[in-house]
Amino acid sequence: MRPDDEVEVEPGSLLVAAPSLNDPNFTRTVVYIIDQRPEGTLGVVLNRPSDVAVHDVLPPWGSQVTKPQCIYIGGPVEQKTALCLAALKAGTDPAAVEGLVSVQGPVALVDLDAEPDDLMPLVRGLRVFAGYAGWGEGQLQGEIDRGDWIVVTGLPDDVLAGANADLWGRVLRRQGMPLALLSTYPKDVRDN
């Protein structure tokens, strides 16, 4: 199920889990695409905060991340690997800054080995993710064709959504009809 304009999967796209997707790793998730190539796709789940504080794992970055200052579960792959996404201030060119890799528009990957004090004046907010979601060649397209994912355009602020925000519902609502109706789909249809 996709919007009428058939949004392509590319860096900055969002994969919104269809209500019928019942894989516990991805139920009601919103995945931000970081990299899309013929050999595969990489993204992070934006709406799965953990109970682990960034400060406990990456002390130099602990006070720098957007609240809640916890690690988010980026996906089921390599959960001991940390990825950091930042929404940059207007006018910042990530290609011109050491320690940043451009993803899409003002969103960039942050090198966690960089010095936080050097990068923070350029950053509006940032989020750290443990692990990622990955698909091999053709795998994601098969899941989209099956109706597991709705592909939509992401916004930089999606990367910074708070732990209590219903990002899944919010993203669907802003798509207009008929996709907006899916935002009212109950977590458990027995509650309907």
C-alpha cells in the first residue's frame, strides 16, 4: 500500500509499518532510510526508545542528545553498533564538516568518534540508535509489494520525535486521505 504518487525508497524516506505487519521487530514502526543501493537498504527505527541512557554508553554524547536522552533501538541488526542521526541548523552543509555524512537535506550521520563540542553548534538535535534495520538486494521491494510497508517522504523533525509521540500515527495523518485513516487503526483489533 503506497500513496498515489509512488514515493521512491531513497535516503530520507520513511517506511511506515502497515497495520497488518505483525513482525515484533517492526509492528507500528517508522523506519528512516539512511542508505539505499541496488545491493540493499539501511535504516533505523525512529520510534523505539530504550531504557538505556546515552550517557551510560557514550558519555561524551549523553548531555548532547535530544530528550529523552536515551538510546533508541534502531533495528534488529547489530544492536551493539551505534548510529547517530542529527538534524542540522539551517545553512549547515554536512559535506563541509568533518564528522558529518549527509543523508538527506539537513539530516546527517554523526561520527561518534568526533568531538561533540565541535559539532554541537551546528546541530538542532540528535538521536543515537543501537542497531539498524537492513534489507538485502530486492528484499525490501518484496516487502513493499506485499503491503508490509508504506513509503512516504520523511521530515527532519521525524528523526527527533520524542518517546511519547505517536510518530506512527502522526506520519500517517499528515499523508491525507486515504492513508490518514490508517492512523486510527487500533493496536489490537479486539479493542475495536
